[in-house]
Amino acid sequence: MNFNLLSIVFSVCLLVSSTASAQELLPWKQDIKIDASFVDWQEDSLRYFYEEQGLKYAISNDESYLYIFIKVPHQGQQLKAIYNGFNITISESPKEESGSSVIFPLPDKAALQAVNAETNFEKAANRRQFGLETIRAIYVRGFDEIVDGMISIRNTYGVKPAIRIDSSDVLNYELAIPLNKLKIDTNTSFAINLRINEIITTRYTDPGFRRYRYGYPYYGRSPYGLTRPRSGISRKEVPGVWHTVKLASHSSQ
């Protein structure tokens, strides 16, 4: 009996230890200039990679801001980011709906309608640059002291974004978020999610000739004569990647 109890306690300790080790201590950075230049991040080599969307990125902080830098090498993903925006969400725990979110870039609606017209695509020699030139605002949600909705790129709340295509044809994105505007306890770990806003569409059609269980073939039907319709469309957002992190302090560096 005592041996079983000891085994349970040991297992719980291992679980707690494993959970704690999953928390990442962010690197300390200061004097960051938000200009989408890689200069301030070179020594970090962007240690994270989100394979599903091809994002190379880094996260850090100082006493006032949470910093994020993202590189997007692939042109297809660059276009999605420019026209749909990066979505950065900070919450108390992973997958929590009530976090604080920043969506940027946010192109002008009229410009989006124009860029969808074939004539304007022909006029725009570079669709990426055309999209960057239409950016008008940042969308925020779930912040203290900031009303949900669009705010100016040059806002008074301290949310600082920047985006540009660099000399190596890579899209660079940089963001600074004031810690005092986030709905988190900055003395404990919290969660952050990064992704390009993207909808995955799955089209279902008639399955055609298939082999059901026991090896009986059928065409669009079960072996018992029951029709199984498969037409339709399913849509869902790309989930993004979550990190559980803890802020660095100046003394820990």
C-alpha cells in the first residue's frame, strides 16, 4: 500500500516537473526599434519555426513591452499575411478565447475590392507591394483601456507594428505590445498564439467507387443500400502555434 502511494506521488512530481519545463523563459531585449528590420534580432537567429505556415519567429520582452519578430520566406504565405493579417493573441492559458489580440496588417476595404478586380491586378506590377501600400489600420480585441476595433498605426496606446519586404525578398513583421495593456499577470507564465489569418476550405464530393468493410464495393452507397451524401464545404481557421512563456527580468540576464 505504501509502495503504491509512493509511486503515485512520484508520478505526480514527474508530471509537475514536465509541465514546468514546458514553460519558456523569454530572452531579454531592449532598445528595440520597431521598423521590421532584422538588425535587432540577428543574434537570436529566430529560434522558432511554425512549419504549417512557414513562419520563422522570435519572442522577447523588456520591462515595458512584449516583442515579436516574424520572417515569411514563401511568397504565397507573404500574400496571405499582407491581405489577411498576422493574428497575435496573448491569454492566461493556451487556447483561451478571452485573450488580447492584435491583427496587422489590415488593408483598406476599398483597396481590397480594387485589388480583386482583374484590371487592377494588371496595373499592380507587384501584388505584395501594392498590398503593403494599402495598409490603413490595426485591429485590436480584448485589451485593457482600448476599445475593440480598428486603431491607427500611429496610435497613442503604445501598440507598434511594422512590416516590409527586405532586400532578400523576405517579408519581415515586427510588433511591440505594451505589457500594461494585456490582461495577464506578468509575474506568472502566460500563453501566446501566432498565425497568419487563413481559412482552410475542404470540399466534400461524391466518394465514387469505394470498398466498404468486408470488401464489398459500392458507389456512393453503403452495402445496405443507404445513401451517404458527401457534397458540401467545411471551413475552419488555421489554429496557429501556442507557446507558454514567462517574461524575462533585467536581473536574470
